Amino acid sequence: MPQINLLPWRDQLREQRKREFFVMLVGIVIIAGGLVFLADRFFRTELDQQQARNQLITREIAVMDARVASIAQLRQQQEDIRDRIEVISGLQRSRPVIVHVFDELVRALPRGVYFNTLAREGDRLRIEGVAESNNRVSELMRRLDDSRWFSDPGLQRIATTTTAVFSDRSEANTFTLTLQIRTADTMTGGDDE
């Protein structure tokens, strides 16, 4: 019986399988490398897109912050305008007060009393003047107290002095008094005329 040597055939088969294995291994490495490359490109693209979205959001937040600051500034301007309107309204309400004050001072002034100075400090009025007698000063204070435009008249000082104001007397009483001016806001009842 003849002997057949099967070793070269097995060696060839083994070599062929080795080559196929290495080809498959190289193919798998190439495919895996390609997959890793594709995954890297995909995630880099996603990361770039996310960063672009974040930058867009950051820009929009900056725009919104500017708008919020603008709104806050507009609200402050609105408050300032309201304050100004309130001041102007207060001035409009108090505008006729000075006319009424002078009118009431003339009405309350009895004979024999003269005013030297009038000074207004807020709602307080300071009057310095000359009177023929203490009774005239008392009458002036009563009239001022009865006026609806004045309240709390208070005599600060009264002194006897020599003056040429009154033709028949050489002595007179100088006085200083203060009183509160009532504005239309503080008056109760009646009209503003």
C-alpha cells in the first residue's frame, strides 16, 4: 500500500486558515477602526453642535439680561415720572394757597397792626410786625385762629419799643408770631375759594 503524505496538504490548509484569520483580523481591525473613527466624528459633531447651541443660548441670555436691565431702567423711569407727577400735582393743588394766605392775612389784620416781614418755612409762616397795643396783637391772633387757612398761631416774642409808625404814639409793641398754613390737603370741609 502506498503511503500518502497528507502533511503538506494540512500545512497548506493551516497556512490558508492563518492567512484567512489574519485577513479577517485585519478586516475586523479596519472595521473597528472605521467604527471608532465614525463614532469619534459623530460625537465630535454632536459636541460641536451642542457647543454652538450653548453659545446661542449664552448670547440669547445676554440679550435677555439686557432687556431685563432695560425693563428695570424703564420701571425706574416710570417711578421717577410718577414722583414728578405727584410733585406737580402737589404744586397744582398748593398753587392757590399763597393767594388765599395773603388774602386771609389782609382780612385778619386789625387796625393798628402792621407787618414788617413774612417768612415761609414749609407750612409754617413767621410774621414780624408792629402793633399799637397788646390787645391788637391778641385780636390778630384770634382772627388768625378763626381763619380756615391758618392754625396754631403762637406768639414768640412781644416787646415795647419806640417807633414812628403811629403818628399819635411814640411807643408800640413789636411782635413775632408763627402759625401753621393749612393746605387744601389738610383742610376739612368747605371749598378752596
